[in-house]
Amino acid sequence: MTGEEMERAIEFLLQSQANHQVRLDELAAQVSEIGRVVQLQAETQTEFIQIVTRHVEAQGEINASLRAAVSRTDERLDRLEVLVERYIEGRGGQV
């Protein structure tokens, strides 16, 4: 290999290395950007889960309150039924 061929080979290798370095830097920048996007998505998902959890807990409290209200209504209806039956029985079965 002549000196000129050697110089061209070295120049080719240096240019290839420079091209690879540029590409590597571009890829590193893309990976960094993807990392930021993933972090943002994780934070958003965490916030979403917290909001949904609060709403599920609130709905549970509402459901408990409704069950208690229905239970009280059922008790009142039962008492009313007893009173109506006594009233009807007191009238000899006539309304």
C-alpha cells in the first residue's frame, strides 16, 4: 500500500468515525427526549391513578350513605306497614 493509499484509508476511517460519532450523538439526544416523554407519561399516569382512587373512595362513601338511607327508609316502611295493618284490623278489616 502506497503512502497516498494509506492516507486515503486513514481519512476514510476518520470520516467514518466522525459520521458514527454524529449519529451516536443524535441517537443519544433521541433517547434523552424519549426518557423525558416517558417520565411525563409516568407522572401523568400517577396523577390519573390518584384522581381515580379519590373518586372511587368518594363513591364508596356515597354508596355507604345511600345504603344507610335505604335501610332507614325500609325500617320506616316496615313500621308504616305495621301501623296500617293494625288500623285495618282495628276497623274489622274494612278500610
